[in-house]
Amino acid sequence: MRAASWGARATGKRLGFVPTMGALHQGHLSLVRAARDSCEVVAASIFVNPTQFGPTEDLATYPRSFEQDCELLEREGVEFVFAPSVEEMYPSGAVTWVIVEGLSQKLDGKSRPGHFRGVTTVVSKLFHILEPDAAFFGQKDAAQVAIIRRMVRDLNLPVEVVVCPIVREPDGLAMSSRNAYLSGEQRKQALVLHRSLIAVQKLIDNGDTSSTKLTAAAKDIFATEPSVRLDYFEIVNPDTLDAIQDIRSGALIAVAAYVGNTRLIDNLLLNPRIK
Ligand code: AMP
């Protein structure tokens, strides 16, 4: 992989990188297309990173479709697919971690201890291996975006972080590899995440700006779907992930919930109001 990316960059070409855990869907492909649009060479990685899964999480059952993923990436004109083994990425005795303190304990980090430590460690390893000019991430994982941006800034990593919008199914469900776990009934129940965000957006359009009021409205929507267990519904500063009381200076409205055993996330990013 190093030889390939050095080769590309030695000829002065801009290298774009799309890190994924595979089981690719249109959300992933939107990142690939954004990379394709602005970079002469595109590399994608497929690596189900064990260090970002908790001991009771779905590492063993995480959907894997390597052959199909490669076909999709080839069709998008991706030059390189990097799919290392776990042993290559984590030789035995590896004890070095990259931790973005504070931010990593917020939102998903609260309910998934160690998750973001795994993410930042593997992403920095991938950045070191590929040395991309730009790396493409989805707004779907909003906390991840804030944490990666902070890591890149704090560690002076010479990579441009590009964030692409959330890609949804026609009925509004945010695309996710984990949607494959849902039964027909759960698939319908899962729409409550998006429904809660739409309801909040409507209140905001009507002039509401108080986080307390917006959160209460979202929780009322969740109450209509009692089989879905809300993990968090939070209104935070998109960079610090700290709770904010009012959305007028911009906000990340983020939600996570369990549909059966499947944990799903979604969010809405609001720009600051221009007075
Ligand atoms: P994953 O394979 O889940 O680790 O995701 C790899 C990348 O794809 C991450 O940057 C995700 O944020 C992004 N991604 C996943 N789902 C979506 C989606 N529905 N829309 C946009 N980006 C997504």
C-alpha cells in the first residue's frame, strides 16, 4: 500500500482516501465519489477494526461482503483497495494508542467506552500508511468527525478532512451497514430516529431554539415507539460535543437508539444563525 501511494504522490497526484469497515452502501460510495471528484488517485480501505468494538458488541457478526465491496469500488474507479489483516494492523504486543481526551467520552463514547480510542488509533495508523492528501468521512458519524478533526489538528497531520452529507434511504432512514441486522418490523421502528429529527427541525423552523424544549419534543416522539430504546438525544456544540442550551449559534442534534440489539445513530447539523 505504501509503495502504491508513494508512487501516486511521487507523480504529483492528489491522493484521496476513504476509510471504511466494508459492507458498502450508497453512503460509503458518496464518499468515494467526493474523493473521485477532487483527487486524481483514490484509495479505500476495508478493515473491520477490532479495537473499536466493545467486548459485548458485534465484531464477530459485523456484516462482511468483501468481493461485492471490491466490485463496487472498482465500478467507482477506485485505484487501490487496502484490506489489511488484523495481525498486520495490530502485531502482537501493540500497546500504543491515540486518544483524543474528553471528546472521546462524549456522545457515542459515553455508551461505547474505548470506541473512539479504537477509531483514532486505526485512522492515524491508516493515515501513516497511506499518507493521503485528503480523507473523506461521513457526517452520519458526527462525533467521529469532531474527534478526527481534533486529532488532525492536535497532531499536525498533513491531511485535509472532508466531510460528506448523510445519505438516506428513500423513507429517511440513514444508511448504515448495521441496517442489515434489522427485521422487517424493526426496519419500520427504526424510522423513529429520523422522525424525531424531523419533528425537531419543524419546531426550529417555527422559531423554537431552546435545547430543553427541543429535546423534550424528541423524547415524546420516541415514546410513540416503545420497543426502541433511546440511548441519547443530545444538542451539542459540533466541535466540542459539549451540551448547549440554545441552537442559535449552530448545533449538532445527535441521536442514538437500540432497535432490538442493533444500535443506530443519526443527526442533524444546524449552521449558526446569521443575524
Ligand atoms: P463505516 O464503514 O461504518 O466505518 O463507515 C465508513 C465511512 O462511511 C464513515 O466516514 C461513515 O461516516 C461513512 N458513512 C456511513 N454511513 C453513511 C451515510 N449514510 N451517509 C454518509 N456517510 C456514511
